[in-house]
Amino acid sequence: MTVPWLGSTELPSDLGDGQCTAALLVARYAKLIDTTRKASDQAAESCDGDTSQLLTGAFRALDQAFRLFARLPMPRICFII
């Protein structure tokens, strides 16, 4: 299954149980947050205040949601290549 906002990488069809899928999504979500933060910084450096504010708001909302999701218990370690 292709997930456009996660890049061109497709989700493997053999992820196993839900815990491994959740671990993969946490890693991908963290990458999305980092990319959004970098874009906000780049917009600020380019003196594009409106875009920087928009991206900063998006970064904060993503980061807050990530912190809540990352607190969920994931008892098993999943190795995803």
C-alpha cells in the first residue's frame, strides 16, 4: 500500500502483528515531524514569515500528537528493515 505523505516508500505487506505496524508508523511519523520542522526553519531563513508560521503550527500539532501516540505501550521490539 502506498502512503503518499510518507514518501515513496511503501508499507510492507508482511508487517506481522499490530505492534510492528505501530512501531513503523511511529518511526515514519517522527520523520514527518522532522521534515516539517526543517521546512519551517528554511522558510524562516528565507524571510517567508507566513509560511514559517504555518509550518511551525503544523510542526507543533504533529509533535503534540506524536508525544501522545508514542506513550502507548509497545511491549515487543520490532525490527523493521
